[in-house]
Amino acid sequence: MANKLKKIVDMKKVTIIALMVITIASSAFAGDNNTLDFKGADAFKKTFPQASEVSYTVKKDFTEVNFTWHSLKLQAFFDRSTGNYIGLSREISVKDLPLSYIMNINNEYKGFDITEAIEFDHSENGLSYYVTVIKEDRKYVLNVASDGTISVFKKMKS
């Protein structure tokens, strides 16, 4: 029972984080690695010492760090209360999604166009993707788990 409750709490955190990844909020602070002041900042600096264009926003449950690393635009997430690393995300080209995922999405969402993709590497749950699909006035953000399972993460108006 306790393990089930922990999974529900973890999924809520993943959901909150993924939503923030998708909506990409404005930054509260911009600067270099040396002026970061949030729980998890030391871990960030150690993991990404060459990061540039660093900005961060402290949210209710986590801190979102936007930065450039080796020419890649990335977002790292840290638990606000503990500073523990949660995960890393980046926008990717739709053509860079695994082919089987594209085929499954096209099969389950016939007639929808895949317009955006975000890769999210969760520290505990592994790699997943958030994919936006559109058909006429319907727009969905889908979560594609590492096992290929597709679920609707969010319904939006297009």
C-alpha cells in the first residue's frame, strides 16, 4: 500500500514537471553557473560545468533550470525541498522520435499531425516523450513511455 502511494505521489510530481516542460515558463533569474542559488545548484554546476545562458525558476515543487550545453538547449529539474535531481528535457525534431513510436501514434491517432516532441529523461522512470498531435480543432499532448505505451497527457484547444 505504501509503495502504491509513493508511486502515485511520484506520478503527480512527474505530471507537474512534464506540464512545466511543455508550457516552458519564463525565467526568474538569468546568469552564469557561479551565481545560482537554489537547492540542487551544486549538483547542477558539477554535472554541467560548461553550461551557458543559464536561467532558473523556482516553482512550488521543483526548480526548473534552462541552459545551453554543448549547443543543446536543455532543461534540468530539481526537487525544491531536497535539491535532488529529477530529470532532464529537451525539444527534439519529430523525425528524431523512435520510428516505432511514430508508427504507433499514427495508428492510434489516424489523421493527426505530429507537430512537436520533447524528450524527458526522468532520474527514476527513464526516458519518455511528450508529443503534440493536432487534427482540425483537436490538439493533444501525448506521453509515450519507454515501453511505447501512449496516453493522453493533456487535451488542449487548437
